Amino acid sequence: MKIPNKKYNIKTAVKNNFYMLKLAMELCPGRVLCSGLVCLSGYFSWLFFSGFF
């Protein structure tokens, strides 16, 4: 019996990402927040150096 392919939309993907984030926050909230801040600062530094240099 062949299993039909399910097509997921953007809404389902965003919902799954927030669910994963919620589970990670329950395990170790400090690490999740620190990783998020590090990624955010890396992105803003990339924007700064791309814009000015």
C-alpha cells in the first residue's frame, strides 16, 4: 500500500518551529536564549559590515 505524500504549508512549518522552540525552552531556557542572542548579534554584525565596508 502506497502512502500518499502530504503537502505542508508555511503555517504548519511555523507552528512546528514554535513547538520545537517551546520544547527546547522547557529543557534549557538559558541556552536557547543565549544561542538566539548570539545568532542575532552575528546577523546584525554581518549587516553592519556589509553596509559600511
